[in-house]
Amino acid sequence: MTILIRPHHFLCMLTFMGKGYSAAFVKNYAKIVERLNSGEDIKIVDGPDDICKPMLHEPDHHCHNGSVKARDIAAADKISEVLQVDLASVRQLSLPRSQVNTLRRAYEDGVFRIACNGCQWQEMCASIAVRDYRGCHLDPGQEPNSG
Ligand code: SF4
């Protein structure tokens, strides 16, 4: 099966360690990350995705907000640069483990700050990155040249 992901969630997945808006949200998110770790494909969507799903019964939840769509646009732009793929035209892709590492290093370098600006979790994500993503669910695999 294919997992539906909106662009800024590529960034959020890097630091996911089991925290979120509700128990249902976290449970669903953890399952999605497990599926990504097992190599399932991703389809990029504009607007609410499979991670948002448990929150969509709340009509005022921010998943539909313009500010979050703007976050998606900024994230897609930067991710495209870092991974050298055009997320606007490549709508279906896999996320090899080496790319998880590439995205994490770029996150640490502040490349995605423009997409994360104003997010309530920004401080938490930054501190997770500083601790080298210890305890995060998304599998980083092995660093290149680590044998
Ligand atoms: S700061 Fe917010 S938008 Fe950025 S990765 Fe963390 S949760 Fe996602």
C-alpha cells in the first residue's frame, strides 16, 4: 500500500518519538512510521494526509489551515533542494534510509527552519536533533561508510 504524506510531514517524521496531539494521533503516527521503515511507498498530497487523519473530525484543527499549506510549500521547496528531486512533480516516491540521514543532517543545519517557523513543536524538535534523534521511530539505517 501507499502512504499519503503532505510535504512538511517529511520533516516532522524525522523527530517523531511518540509525542503528539492525542493518543489516537500518536498510535496512528507510530504505525505509519513502522510502515515507512518497512519500505512502503509514499504518495505526496496537498493538504491533510494519513498522519492528519485522527484529527480530521475536529473541524477547527489546523490541518486545513492556509498557514499549514504554506508550511508544506516551504518544506517541499527545501526537501526538493536537499534530496535533488522535484517534489512538485514527483508525486510518488520511496524514502530510502540514506535519505532519512540526509534530511536529518540538513535539519540540524537549519535548512528547514523556514518551513518550521511558528510551529508549536519547534523547540522540542530542535532538542531531539541535538540529541542525534535518539529514541526516534524513523529508522536511520546505517551511515554511509559505516560498514
Ligand atoms: S518543528 Fe514542527 S513542522 Fe518542524 S519538524 Fe518539528 S513538528 Fe514538524
